[in-house]
Amino acid sequence: MEERALNAACAFQSILYDGWLLGYRPGPTKRLRSVNPFYRSTLPIEEKVAYCVAFYTAATLPPLFRIVPFADPPALDGWLERNGWRMFDRTLLLGASLADLPDPALPDVAVEMLEPPAWEPLTAQLLGIGAAALQEYVERATAYPLPQAGALIRRDGEVVACGLVRLEGDHAGLFAIHTAQPWRGRGLARAIVAALLGEARRRGAARAYLQVTADNAPAISLYDQFGFSTGYSYWYRARHEERI
């Protein structure tokens, strides 16, 4: 699941270091610019952490560790805690079967489905993507090698809700689900999720997944209506003095 999510993140810039995946793509998505300790580790923790700190300092990025339940070595999280790396942004990986989707009540709204990269320019303002970064987003979407589809809802010509699905095999990942503040509480996100899951099932997906911060109660409640449940959680660690 972690590999699928990273593939879906598009253009993952990284190096492998003794089983740790060091992502160094600048931007707001922390999992793409952090240490992901996925695979078997053989070197001492102290040596590896020092290497990672030097690597991210050279890349002008704050050193971050993303701790998953199967992090290797298992002692890594405790070692970071004892050595002043604070924990933050606990996140849930949610999954759902698409075999028998629940049918929650949906508002009477038109959801447009678009193939990226046509979706990116239309949703950039809603997602806070500035003009300088938009071209890079479009290029990533254009080069992405796996199936994908975007959804959006307009009001008076303005995009007020959106979401994206990316597929790999029989799994579909949901991303960038967002509703403009004045339009929240009207079921638009529910309509977006329903459209994305329906599209995923139409394209042959059997399961869906997404990631949501553990303190985002409204979003968790929304996803619960579609049968999503927690598979596992992960969190980040940074040194106390670092700006993330």
C-alpha cells in the first residue's frame, strides 16, 4: 500500500540508503520529502540518522522521518523520541472495498469528470497552487504513466469542490479532496467521493485507499459513510528546532 501511494504521488524523487527511501521533492507533501524507513536496515541508527540530516541539509530541506508501523529497525521511533525528534501529524491510512459500495444520500449536483492534465489548471486556485508551481503540476500529470481521473463541481463558473483518483492494478487512491470554505457542509465532498469511487469501480478497481490526518473528524466521518476503515496509522518526526 505504501508503494502504491508513493507511485500515485507522481514523480517521486528519492534515493535508497540501506533500506530507507529518502524523498527529496520540495513542496507541501511531507511524505515526498522525508525518510521512509520501509525496507531491511543494517547500519547503526546513529550513523544513518546523521547521514540523513546531512543529506537534507545539503538539499535545503528540513530533515523529517515518516514512521510507519513496519519501520525498520523497529527501535527507530523510540531512538528518535529519546534524541529530541518530536512527533506530529498522525495520519490514518483508510481502505474500503468497492465490491458493495454503500449508497449515502447525495446532493443534486453535477460532478464533472476530467482526464488530467485538464483537471489541474481548473482546480489550482481551490487547492492553493500558485501560478509558478502550476506548470510543474501539469507536467507531472501529463507524464504520469498509470490511469487517473479528476472530478470537480462548479458554482457560477467557479470550481468549489474537487478530487482526484489514481489507479494501480485493482487499487484506487483518492487524493486532493477539497471543498471551498463557503460551500462546506452541503454534501459536495460526498458527491465528489461517490463520483471518484464509481469511476474507479468502472475501471476495474476492487479496493480504494486514502490518507487523512487523525484529527480531521469531519473528513473521517465522510469516508466512514463509504465504508472506509483504518488500516494503520503513521506519523512524522522532526527535530524541535526545525521548521517543517
